[in-house]
Amino acid sequence: IDMATIDATELGAFAKQYAELRGQDLEKTSRGFFIQVSTNIILSTPVGDPSSWKSKPPAGYVGGRLRNNWFASVMSPSTETTKTRGAKGSAAIKRVNEAARSHKIGSDMYLTNNLPYVRRVEFEGWSRQAVGGMVRINLAKAEKALKEAVNNLNKGA
């Protein structure tokens, strides 16, 4: 499987620092960040819009397969795909919440999309709806927000 891996180690380090500064449970905090960042990635994933296509869509076309093919897992990346479609991404968001519940400190959490064209959407600008991708943009936003929160806590704000 042609999988894209993006390292979020720094994000994890900031989440740990944030939890420690707030006196919060690290496991609960990391679950919450995973759910939030993953949900943002899912909702940022483009859904096919036939009105912007050069060719006519197939009969009965329903978009959202890429959005619904995000699989959350703990310990190792998922290799699953689904034919589920729809603009809301509800199935993928449900999987994120289920995986997060089983997370324990010391185990890695993964968000994986195994559709063959996800790399092109993320890295090659294949969608006008997500020119800069979905994962990189949301990880950068999360890291920035966590850095600011940690800095504010360090300053006593």
C-alpha cells in the first residue's frame, strides 16, 4: 500500500507539555487532541463536486468516499478501505472516537487513508478544495495553537 506518513512527534511533545502545565491527565489530553486534529483533517478532506468537473459524473454519483476513508487505529496503521460515501464523514469521525477510547500512554495513534489518490490530493494539489492538503495544514494549525497555549501557560496568562 502506498501510504503517506507525516511525523507529528513535535505535536505530541507540545501536547505532553500542555497537559503537564495544566495539571491534566496526559492520556485524556492526548485522546482529546487526537480526536480534534483527526476530525479537522476529515472535515477538511474534499468531497467530489461534479459541478466543477470537466466531464459528466457517473450516473448516481455520490461524493465523499475520500472523506469517509480515514481510519483511526492504535499501535499500527490501518490498511482498511470502505465504499462508504457522503459529505459529512460521520463513519470516519466515529472510527476516530472509537480508536481514541482504546489509546493508552506509550501507544501510537494513527489516522490513515488508503485510497490510491489521497497522496495526490494531499501533496499534489489535485483538489481545488484542498490545494495545500488536509493533514499538513491541520497539523500545522494544531502545533501552532498548542505552542501558543504552552507559551501562555509558561507566562502565567
